[in-house]
Amino acid sequence: MSITTTTPVKPLGGGEFLIKDESEAVVFVPEEMNEEQLMIRKMTKDFVEKEVWPHTPRIEKQEPGLVTALLEKVGELGLLGADMPEIYGGMELDTHTNTIISDAIGPSGSFSVAFAAHTGIGMLPILYFGTQAQKEHYLPKLISGEMKAAYCLTEPGSGSDALAAKTRAELSADGKHFVLDGQKMWITNSGFADIFIVFAQVNGNQFTAFIVEKDSEGLTLGAEEDKMGIKGSSTRQVFFEQVKVPVDQMLGELGKGHLIAFNSLNIGRFKLAVACNGGAKESLATAIRYAKERIQFKQPIANFGAIQHKLAEQAIRIFATESAVFRVSSLLQQQKEQNRNAGDTFEEAQLKAAEEYAIECALLKVLGSETLDFVVDETVQVHGGMGFSEEGTAARAYRDSRINRIFEGTNEINRLLSVDMLFKRALKGLIDIVGPAWEVQKELAGMPSMDSPEGKYGWEEKAVKEFKKAVLMVAGAAAKLQMDGQLNLKDEQEIVMNIADMMLDTFTAESLLLRVKKVHTLGNDKQAQYDAMLQVFLHDATARISKNGSDAIASYAKGDLQRTLLMGLKRFTKYPPADVRSLRRMVAQSLIEANEYCYG
């Protein structure tokens, strides 16, 4: 099944959002889903509501065979292979439709973890790096659900520092097998997986990946972990004791396992952000419904300003995150189409697109997981005492959410990575941030323009442009000090995270603006609420960018340099004051009337 997509365009490169503007015309927004996409969304939501939610208590208790049966059912619907080539039994759907599927799967709790691990880090390494024989043997069975996959990277002594893994693989004397010895932990789907993507050191220092089947002699599993949340997902340690792996089961090239590990994580991070936001929508819906039902002081608590503030802020953060994920979906799709037109295979095109937007995927992972954490926390608060009870869904959602800031690289690691990758792309000449940063420095020497911007979204467009200048100024000054030997950013993680948060707010703000502008051209009966969410977000983002920028500047600059940079930051973080109380109330009223998240 194939869905028609837009005419290929040359997309922005990875990280170029900081130095170039993007047109809303090339961005896909949920409001323009076509009939097939709406049908697939409904099919996925129906599966979650009818096949997963009724069995949640049984899933939470890890009833044997239940999750595997659900994976097989969702495989029958084609959803396990939605982004897989048709030649192996996949649906080969466009990126937007796959994003829609991940969003709809998001509210399924522990099942969404099993689904994501199988379809992402379980299958993608084989698609991207497998031999033709490996793809033909495994992918059809993984796509149908006949086989289930797990990904074995983390060890007791290596988490964020994945390349410090101690699991060993030695070539046998006859050259027919690699012999694996070691231990992996926190392995999702391990209790029922048929194959494991395992990373080990060959000859002590060649980090390499292997496909290991579950019935291999010497492969054993630890007990199920007793976790804080996602209790329905299988998480065990995996032990390897003299496990013989045929040489043709090596995945990719010898010593190139890091390419497999990191590239598989790029799309994993993207899909995690999407699924988190899908879960956030359902959490908000439960908060809205409870707020309408709960009577205090002779009226529903939904009538009170404090509660309306919470509901609106949840929706604004969800809407902003949704705008950002679909913007990246657009970039991935455009890049994939460009790669296919250049002669790449389906998997080559997909892999290169994921590599190109590693920065954006890292930022989205932070955004999506922290949006969900905020939303589930506020949902508990709206529920009050009932939110602390396991009787409803609020407490489980709160517990389940917490892992997402650790999954797929901690949020701290992803913040550091986003800035590090930006600087590395600049050093390789893949992106020019030096020129634009120098233009910002020259602008600081002149008088600021006093002209008022024109157009319906003139102030918003100006604010986003200025946010970019603020990031370039703060990051550029830090980079200059590093080049002069006065600063070592490797030892200054706080400064790097300040810059990452400025980048994240800037990317999200622009994504939100692009969506609102496009919807304005399409026509929408909720345009007033869309405009309100945009204004509130920019109002708050201005303060956050100012705070992160001033924290960074005060950390690395002194004297005249500090005063100049702080004056520049003040110039670049101006947005007209917004009546956020009234704007949030407008958004909240729309939510209360709809009884759910109702934007997009």
C-alpha cells in the first residue's frame, strides 16, 4: 500500500533551521491528512481501544503470550511493517503516515514499548545494515509478527557510554563462528524475543553487531525486572556464555557496530517523541473529563481559572510538540524522496535521511518525553487524591512516562549530542554557522530597528528570527572562546545544555509558527485558538531563551564581553506582552467543549 506524497523539494539540511527560514508551504500538518491517512489512524486507534486497553490489567501482570499475540494481531493489520519495503511484506508508507501510526499507538502504555522496540531498534538494524540473505530471512517474519526482536546494547558498566561495552566476541579456530561471552541489561522484549541484535567487542576493541537467535546454546535470561512503570513490558538481563554465532550472522561490518547502534537510535528517538505526544493527548483527555465531572464548591472544577490554566498549558505543549514532530516528519520525507530520486534504495534513502536529521531527532526526543512528563504530572494534579490512586489511569500514566527521559539516550545525553553534532557539522563544512554568527556580531554594533513588523504574524516571525540570532550569538561566542583556548566545552556541560535548550525552544517555536500559518491558509474553525497557543508559547519561550542565554553568558564571559552579549540577548528576546490568562482560558474552553484534545 502506497500513499501519494508531495512533490519532492530540497529540504533544509540538518541543523540549518538556525540559519535559514523555512516556508510553511513545504511543512506537512495534521490538519491536511488525506483520506487514507485518516483511515489508518482510525484503524490504529481502534486496535488500541479494542484490543489493548481492555486487557491492560493482564498486560501489566505480564500474562504469558498476551503481548506476543497482540504483536501478531497488529502484524496482521500491517502496522509492524508500515515503514518497511513491500518486497519483504511491508507497506512502504510515507513518513507522515508512519508518524500518524506512532502517535495513535502512543496511548497504549506498555504495549507501545514492545511495539516500538520491535519495529524500531529491533528491525531497523537489519533493514539498514543486513545482508540480502539476512533481510530475506528475517524481515518477512518480523513484519508479520511471526518473530519478535530485541536490541542488546546496554550493560551493567556501559549505558550512555555504549562503546565501553565488555561483552566479547572471538572468532573460532575454524573461522566458522564468533563465540560470545558477556551480559546485557534492561533489554526490552527479551522475555519473548526470537532474535537479539547484540553488540560485542571483537578482539577486545572492534565494536560489532550480531544477530543472535533465542535458542542459541549458552544464551540465558534473567528474571523479569520489577520496574517503576511500563510494568507490562518484558525487561530482563541477557547472558551469553560461549554462545556460538555463525559468521554470516554478523550484522554490518567488523568494527562498525557504532554506526548501527547510533543510526538505529535516530529514528527511535523520533518515534519515541511522537508516541510520547500521542500518550500525552490521551492523558489530557482524562484530565479534561475528570475536571468536568469533579464538583467542588457546587460547580465543576473545570470552571476554575487554576484548572483551566493547567488544561490549556497541557494542550499548548502538546500542540507545539506535535507541530515540531510533523515538521521533522516533513524533513525526513523530503530527504527520503530526494535520496530515492538520486538512485538510493528504500533503505539507503531512509538511513541517510535519519542520519541527516540526527540533531533534530535528538531535540525531539527531549521535547516529546518532557512534554509527556509535564502532562501526566498535571493530570495527576487535576485529579487530586484520585490521581494518586491506582483505581484510575492517571497514576499508571505518571509511572509509565518517567522512563522516556532515559530511553534512547538520556535527555542530558541528547542535549549534549545536539550541540556537539551541530559543531561537528560546522567543522566538516556541512553547515555554515560561522558566517551567520559573524553577521549577528556585526548587527550588535549597530542600532536596533524600531520599525514594527508587517503582516498578520509579523511579530511572531520577527521573534523567531531573533531567537535564532540569540542562539548563534551565545553558541558562537562560546565556540570562539574555545578556539582561543579560553574554554573547553567538553568540561562545561551546563553551558552546552543551556545552548541546547535555546535551540530546542527556537526549533519548536518556528515549527509552531509554520503550522499556524499553514492552517490559516487552509482555513480552520479553531484559528483563534491556534493563534492563542502560538502567542502563549512565544511569550513563555522568550523568557526561557533569555534565561538560558543569560545563564550561559554569565558562565563563560566576563567584563565588556559579558555586557555586550547580555545587551544583545536582551535585544533578541523581545516579544510583545500577551494576555496569557485570557488566551489560555480561550484554549481551555475549547478543550472542555470538545471533551478531549481537539487540535489536529
